[in-house]
Amino acid sequence: MAERIVVGAPLAVRGAKRVLTEMARTAPDPAGIRAARDACLRSEDYREAVAAFLAKRTPKFEGR
């Protein structure tokens, strides 16, 4: 499983870690969770993921 995570989009992995950290708190910050999600959805990596999916190719993530 770690191998699959390592090749994933760096911003998505970072965002997932942030969300998991927020959820581990006794009172998660919904605004922080939304901010992590929104940052991923606005990223170049997200657009690359969608384009790669539609083209049926492996995405090339840049961490942007």
C-alpha cells in the first residue's frame, strides 16, 4: 500500500495527511479540511490526473 501512496499526487498525499490529522483531534476544524480539499482541486496535479484518466495514461505529477 505504501508503494501506491508514494507514487500518488504529492499535494493529494499532503492533503490527506492534513485531513487525517484534523480528524484525529477531538474537535476537527472543518475549515482546515475544506482548505486542504480546495487546494487539491485547484492544483495542476488535479488537472493532470483528470487528463491522464481521460487519456487512459499514467499521470505525471509535479507537486503543483
